[in-house]
Amino acid sequence: MKKRTVGTKAPLRVDVFTIVMVAALVLFGLVTLLNVLTDPFDGTETTLSAFYERLNFEFFTRQIGNILISLVLLVPLAVFDYEKYKPFTKVAYIVCLILLFLLVVAGKNTRGALGWYEVGTRAFQPSEITKVVLIVVLSKAASEIYDRRGPISRFADFARLFLYFFVPFLLVLLQNDFGTAMVLLIIFAGILFCVRIRWRYVIFGTFALGIGAILSWMFLLTEVQKERIRVFLDPSRNPEGSGMNVLHAKQLIGSGGFWGKGYFTKGTLIQTGYVPIRHSDFIFAGIGEGVGFFGAMLLIIAFFLLLFHWLHTALTARDTFGRCLVIGCTVMLAAHIFENVAMNLGAMPVTGIPLPFISYGGSNILASFACVGIVISVYARAAGGRQL
């Protein structure tokens, strides 16, 4: 396919919608983080100093640090033409594979997975950055094939793209990180559909996925992960053990009613540690309790508006590479939102997937901001934008 002619003097477009929406989500996330980790209020906080003493700023300040660090990556990704990503893809991909492999052979088990490098008081999760790198690698390879020969029809082309995906996918599975592995699979599928893969490969992939699921259950999944799936199918199976987290999360969301109990008020269970990992995996339960059904739906609508805007950006991209990049970022964000909200509602097994821009976590914020930078770069250079 021919690329659009790109003017050299046309001004860059600024993706105001993405910038405003992401800023709003991040600010809401910071307030939510402060709320769920504060000491329980009892109604006696009649002065500002008494109110302030209840607040716990530890993870709040850490998250601000995570955001500032992530902006260092976002800005150059947004400012420079996304075509300039291509020379760095192979090196970035190999580095990610090395980091993932080292975790498999020598990683420290944390919460049933091997996905973190500990750096002082912080932890770095290479699988989060691998998601973004995989988006760029697959987008580059798929767009080159599509621009030369059209829709993916040759097995050799499909096999090449599958290999790019499967190696990090397998390494993440070996780390017992089933949730992240599913996100990588969704990224792979999204980019393949973007370049109009033939249906015979979709059927083949579905069959292979089914066989892989059976083999994973038999040889890869730990008993903890298997129990999560069993509890997902029947939460009452272990209400005092692994099923308790999901039951408590659903109770918190339900207790918020339509309008919620409010933030920084007495009588909220999230502040008592009623659910574990309330600052990350189960932060949506705190949102449901605090702002109720109405506020939670507004948050979900905000996410959907951002995703639809990104889909429109993909449709108006100047070339196939840009379109694949944005589709990859969109499906990654959508997978995170769906998995996190669904596991809080008991509609999916607990996978440890954070809520983008809301949950605490340096690696996830870094990956999410990287996607924002990529989308802004593609948006800026669509419809006659100039190159830098």
C-alpha cells in the first residue's frame, strides 16, 4: 500500500483529548490511592490537622515519583516521529528477552510469580515494558509485510510474527504470570487483525490456543493459579481462603450503592484493609465503595472514550505502521481495564493486572505512559502533519 504524502511545513497536531483524559485519570488515581491507604476515619476529624494526620502519603509520593520518571519516557516518544522507533526495536526486544529469561532462571518468587527485579525499595517488572516493545516490534514487522504484499496470507509471514510474540509469551508464562501472558496474546491478536490476517490463521491460532491452555493446565500453571480458576468458577469453594478476596471486593463494591460512601469518610471498609493489595489489584473495589455505581460507571465511560479516541487515531494514521502501533496500545489498555475490573467483580480469575493510570506501580505507569507517547506521536503526524 502507498503511504500518504506527508507535508513538511504543516503544523503538528496536538492530541489535547488524550492529554486531558490521561491527566484526569492520573489525578483521580492519586486521590484514590491516598483514600484507600489512609488510616480509617472515625468522624472525630474536626480540624485540618486531625484530618491530615489520618493520611498516609507513602505510596502517594512514590506514585508521583513514578509519574515523573514515566514522563521522561513519554515526552520523547510523543515529540519525535514514530518512524524513529524502528532502529531501536531489535535491541529493545533482545534486552527484554534477556531480562525475562534471567527472571525465569534466577528470579525471586513474589506473590506466586517471578516477575520483579528489586532495586532498593522499588521493584521493576520487565514484562510491563515488554508489552510496549512487543507492540513496536510486531507493528514494524506486520506493517512491512502488509505494505509489500497486502493482508497476511503466507505461512512464513505468519510464522515470523508468531515467533516474535511466542518467545516473550512463553517466558512470561514460565514466570507464572498468567495475566500478563494474556495481555501479550491480545496485543498479538489485535495487531494481526489490523493487517487483515487470513481466517485460516485465526482458526489455526484458536486451535493452538486451546491445546496450549490444556498443556498449560497440565504442566505450567501452579496450584495457586489453578485454585484461582476454580475459585473463579465457584467463589464459595474457599470463602476463608483464596475466594475471600473476590468476595470481599464484591462486598465493597456493593456497599457503595449508587452514589458511594465518599472519600476520606468514616465507615469505609477499604481503609481497614478489608481487601489485600488495595493500592493496586483491588483498587477498583475501593473506587466502587467510595463513589458508588455512578462514579465507577463514569470512570469506565472515561476509559471507553479514551479507547474510542485512540481507535479513531488509528483510522486516521498516515501509514500502516502508525495504525498498528495505536491498535496495539489500544488493545493493551483495554485488556488491562477489562481484566482488572472483571476480577474485582468476580467475572474473571484474579490475575494481578493493575488498573491503568489508577493503580500504584512504577512499571505499569511507565508502560501506560509509553503508550500515551506513541499515540500522541501518531496523532500529531496524521492528516498532513510534519516530521521532526
